[in-house]
Amino acid sequence: MVLQTSQLEQKARQLLGDRGVSVVDIANLVMHLQKKYLPDLTLEECVDSVNSVLTKREVHNAILTGIQLDILAEEDKLLQPLQEIVTEDEGLYGIDEILALSIVNVYGSIGFTNYGYIDKVKPGILAELNSHEGPRVHTFLDDIVGAIAASAASRLAHQYPDRAQDITQ
Amino acid sequence: MVLQTSQLEQKARQLLGDRGVSVVDIANLVMHLQKKYLPDLTLEECVDSVNSVLTKREVHNAILTGIQLDILAEEDKLLQPLQEIVTEDEGLYGIDEILALSIVNVYGSIGFTNYGYIDKVKPGILAELNSHEGPRVHTFLDDIVGAIAASAASRLAHQYPDRAQDITQ
Amino acid sequence: MVLQTSQLEQKARQLLGDRGVSVVDIANLVMHLQKKYLPDLTLEECVDSVNSVLTKREVHNAILTGIQLDILAEEDKLLQPLQEIVTEDEGLYGIDEILALSIVNVYGSIGFTNYGYIDKVKPGILAELNSHEGPRVHTFLDDIVGAIAASAASRLAHQYPDRAQDITQ
Amino acid sequence: MVLQTSQLEQKARQLLGDRGVSVVDIANLVMHLQKKYLPDLTLEECVDSVNSVLTKREVHNAILTGIQLDILAEEDKLLQPLQEIVTEDEGLYGIDEILALSIVNVYGSIGFTNYGYIDKVKPGILAELNSHEGPRVHTFLDDIVGAIAASAASRLAHQYPDRAQDITQ
């Protein structure tokens, strides 16, 4: 039996909320990526685009799996040395980037650049998730949130092809 | 701090063994992929190629993360609905393929075909892993083992460019 | 300025036809992939799914770029050694697989296996494209056609989640 | 027959030079990516890492194919609408990013972020390539050069695991 998409989406959205990430937080990242190219872009359009990305099953799968690994690392329930690797967000561990890429791919390759950029500059909610303070582990979540934002930006570009030249620059 | 590769490799090899997969099992998959093209290929060459793939950090990371998720699913320790998805190797869950792809990519895109083929035909150890009998969960492991075999075949192709035309056909 | 999707789709479909590949040819590959799992699948459903894949811009871009390179190789207009590599469909050249992957990715990672399998088994139109007889070069086209078929199969799996377990096995 | 790697490498290096990109140009991008994390990194180390990336066949294949398409676009020899798309570096065309990704993948997923970042910030030679002035087309080359630099940075991270935490941050 395969689960209905709606059930997965509900759980994925709940997990994002539980871990401190709202749709508006992600929409603000989309705005950050696009505001200099699209002066008339509204936060509402960004919210709509994030909501649309959050209907995709690949995105649900990545959210559920990534946040699960973050939670298990917080609870010290992973085998060593994976426990240490995930807790410390180790520099040569790339599985978090791999999950992020599975999200970005759904909206085509034009999202890679936005994902890489936002993951490095870490505006808004990404800076909070990445502070590495306190007991919380967000090794997977920060990459997933960046990938959702990059995908929502790609989606805007595909939706408005006449503005795409700017959006993807 | 970042772990030494040797420590990761030791753990990755140990986990494969614990889950019932030997280097020779994987080498037999490589042989299965290549025997009709390379009649003089020896099992020893296949073993050497698998051993070489098992020195790569991306491969260690995928093995540790994938087997960890399989084990947690066996122990009923994942959140729902991920628990059900991984236990049942659900048809629309593609994170196992994503981890496999992170292995195959290291040896270039020529390995995709071999990975897809072997994952579908499921010879040797892959049939055992995929029997879905008993309490064991191998949702991630079977894709990882197929990816290691496909990578070892790609590596042989790169090593012997004059035989590569056959190897990758 | 960015081109309208409809203009790209028209050109992509025309190029496929010019190179000897019909939508029904690709639908037959989808049927080949699924017939043992879905005895009630009709060719019409397969045609519909292929037509839907052919509306995606990533698919248009891959078709236009790949067929362009095939045509230039036929006309002996590529620089050496690329001319020789593409004409001979050289075993270590993986750019054709890379373009194919850009198609498969749009429908999620569950399509990798079907792509790899069909590219290796080469049923129907793929055998014709891959015959390497006559002056035609189809180094890119055969991978692209296999990727469209695998994507159409993934799309069926996503469309009918209750049948997806079989479709993706 | 499959070409020797050395022959491909020679051609790939020659094409980069012909198109105005030196190894030192790329090494400067690596330095730009790492200087704030690794104050003692020398340009020579960056040059060595770029040279090592330039020995890989996937990298040669991407360079040869991408630059070939740039040159054909300059010569107005591509079919429409591909001619227009490549000449204008159209915003929804992602095949250039796909080729870049095939390079980055060889050094593992930790390079995605650096690639995306540098492709967006466009320091040094990337700004020149991307100026879209004059008759030259560098739609593929700028992504390829960014991908080589990101790969060389990943390679440094893998080479010095004790410094990798900084390198990949």
C-alpha cells in the first residue's frame, strides 16, 4: 500500500512547524533571492509558490527523512560515528546536500544556483537553524529549507517565463 | 573535527558484513554485469574494484546513513508514516535511490545504466536482500549494494579504456 | 526574452518525429516497462503519460540539445575528438546519460531504475536507434527516448499511488 | 575504440585557453571561495587542485561538449530556437547547469554549495565570461569554470579532512 499524498503533506508540514520553520519563513527566503530582480514580487506570491512546492511527494520524503535523522541525532540514538557526524554537521558529510538536491531537481536544474547561494549566505531562518547553539540539531533541516526556497524561486521563474531571465540570473 | 576516512571505512565495511553482505557478494554482481562483455574478467579483479569503491567517503556516508535507517525501521523506532514507508519499501519513496545515486555519481554518469539494470533484475545477493521475508528491512541496503556494484563496473571501464566500449554497452 | 513553452514543445516534438521516433514508439516502451505489473494498462494511458512528459521545459531543452549534437555529428561538424566520441557513442562519454538524467529527475528519483533498465535491455525503438548501422547518429537520442519512457512510467506511478508499489518494483 | 585520457585532457586544456580561461584564473576562484576559512592557503595549492580536477574524464567530456555548443552558437550554426536560447543564455535553459553538475558530482555532494554560490556571485573570470558583451558566447563555459573551481575546493576539503569543517561551511 502506498500512502496518500495528503497524509504525507500534513505530516511534512507539521514536522517543519515543530522544528520552528513556518511557510512565511521560507517565503522570506524566496523574497530574499528575488527582490532585487522582481521589485513587484509580493510575499503572498512567495507563500503561494512555497505552498505549491510543499505538495510534491519528493519534498515530503526528503522532509520526513531529514528531520527524522536530525531528531534521532538530538536524542543520541544514531550509531557511532554517524551520531557524531550528524550532530556536528561534519564538513565532509554530504547526505544532507543529496536530500536537498532531490527537492531542487523536481523544478529543474535552474534551481541549483539559488540553492547553493542561499545555503552559503544563510539569510533569515537559515542563520537561526545553522547557529549550532543549544541542543537542537538541524544538519538536514537547513539544507531542506534552502532547497524548498530555491525550488519555489525556480517555480516562479517557470510560471512567469517573461520574467525568468531576471529570476534565474 | 572531521573523522579520518579509515575509521569510516572500517565502520562501513563492518555494517555491510553485519547486514549479510560480503565484498565477494558485491564482486559477483560486478561479474554478472560484465561477464558477457569481458570473458577474461576474474572475480579477483571485481573484488579489487569493489574494495577501491569502498575507500570513498561518499560511499561510507551513504552506507552508514542507509543502513542506519534500515536498522531503525526494524526496531520500529522511526516516526510514522516514515516507519511504514521504509518497512514496506514503498513504491513512491525515492530516498533510497537518491543515496544510491550519490555513490554512482562519484564514478561518473556511465554507471547509471548499470545501477538501474541491476536494481531491476536483482541477481545474487540483491534477490536475497529484496525478498521482504522475515523481520529484516533492507530498503536502503539493496540500492546501496547495487550502486557499489555499478560503481565498481564503471571503475573497471575507466581503468581499461580500451575495453570500456564493451563494459558500458 | 524567454521562449514560450508551446513553441519549444512544438520544436521538440518535430525533432523527435524527424529523427524517427513517434509518441506511440515511446508509449510502447512504457507498456514494456509496466505490462507485467499492470495487466489492465492501455496503450492510450501510456500515450497520455508520454504526452504529459513532453510538456515539460526540461524535457524540451534536453531533446533540442541532444538531437542537435547528434545531427552535428552526422554532418561531421563537431571538433575533434568530440566528433569521434559522439559518432562512435564512446563508452566513457557520459554526457548523454547526464541529459537523460535531467529528464528523469523531474519525476523524482523512482525513475532512475526504469531508465537504467530500459537503456540496457533496449526494447522496441531503442534497439533500432542503437543499431549503429547507416549514417545516422543517435548517441543522445536513444538515452533521451529511454528517459522520456522512464519518466512517463514514474508519472503513472505518481498518478495511481495505489498501484505504485508494482509500477516501481 | 576509446580515446586515451591524456589526449582528451590536452584538448580540454587547449579549449579552455582558447576561450580565455587559464588554470590560474580558476585557481583564483578557488582562493576566493576559501580564503576566509584558510588564511594559509596558497595559490599554488589551488593551482594543484585545479590541475588534479582537470585529469578527470567527466570533466573533459563536459568541457568539450559545453565549449563546442558555445562555439557553434557564436558561429550561428545551431538550429532555432536552440540558437537563440544558447546565445542569450536564456533563464529557463538548464543544460549548462546540468553539465556543471556532472563535474561537481565527481568530488561528492559537498561541492554543490560552492558551485551555486560562485555562479551567483561571479567573482574574477566569471564576471568577464558573463559580461554578455561582444560576439563571444560563454553560456556553458561560465558554469563549467565555476564547477571546476567548486570541485577543486571540494578536493582540498577531502585532502585535508581536519580543515574540511571550514572549507565546506
